[in-house]
Amino acid sequence: MAEEIGLKHATVVVTYGDGERQRVPHPYLGDLLLYIQPQGSVPYAVNWTVKLSAMDFDEVARGSLKSLAKQKEDREKARLRHALEEAYYHSAGIRTVRVSRDLLDPVLVTNLDLLYGYHDREISLESNLLEDFAHDVGDCVAHGRPVASVALTYGKRWGRRDLFLTKIYKDIWERKLRVSLFEPILIDHPLVTDAPDVLQVYGSLFAGLPE
């Protein structure tokens, strides 16, 4: 497949258990392989190739100082490399999507950075207590009141205020508490709820190959 698009496939030397050494094709892998199963539909996968900037897809080592000839060479390498990746995944029925930070709303990026720091933290509190807390937080959001006050109240009564704050951020991350990710998440201010769904705004990033 690499030869078909004019690219020499990179190889690596593998040493087997019996000591035999053999040169084999280097595996080309994307950055993230998403497994998606829509409700009432068949699952599919999407390959994300990720860069900091969209311009980074156009040239290998784009930020390095180089001659015009080297720059041209690196641009051609990048073009062929991405073409090969897309062709490999397409042969398996998988769409490849280029994703870069500058493609996303900067406020969304900041919010996701915040929420990700909490998403896998353990919350060592009783489930009934957390259910009551989540209900009160949801009521606050619905009535336009800051949710931090609920965490302060529960923390004062039960201790571990940090865990109640974690619960707020985890529920937003898990989409149990639906608030806008296009506005700063400031829990000492009313959280915005009237906003487009992120998964709809960026739905093209999660779409599979057309049938």
C-alpha cells in the first residue's frame, strides 16, 4: 500500500525468542482509536490523528530551522505519511480524522482540561449522600444559583468538601449535569445551561465512513 502512493514503508528489526532477527514493516498507528456505538445502531471506529496545530499536519518538524529544500522534503513526507495512515484505516472500514487544538473553541479546551483532572478521582462517600447532593446541585443549576454553595453546605455538615467539589466536576464530565462547555465553568457563579451540545457542534469528528 505504501508503494502504491510512492512512499517507502519504514521497517524495524525484530528479535524473536530464539534469537532470530528479522526486518519487518514498522506498524503505523493513529493517536486515538475511538470505538463508538450509537443507540440502536451498529458500532464503528474512528481514527484520530492529533496535532497541536492544524498546520503541523502539513510538514514534519514544522518548527525546526531548515532550508527551503528540506522544508519541501518534509512537507512531502508529511503528505505521504498521512495519506498512508488514512489508506490503512480506510481499508479496515475506519475513517481518519485530523484533530488539532486550534480546531476547538478555546473556552471548551480550558473546561475540558479542568474536568479531566477530576474525571477518575475516587469519591469515598455513601451513594445515598451523593444522590442527595447531586439532586441539590441540579436544583441549583435549574434555578440559576451557584453550585459552590451546595458543596460548602455539605462539606460543613459531612466534611470532605473536596469530594463534593469533585462530584460536581465528575458529573459534568459524565454528562449527568448538563451545563454549557462553551462558557467558563465557574462554580461560584450560576452555570450556563442554554448552549449547544458539544457532541453536536463537533459531531463531524465522531462520524464514521459514509455507508
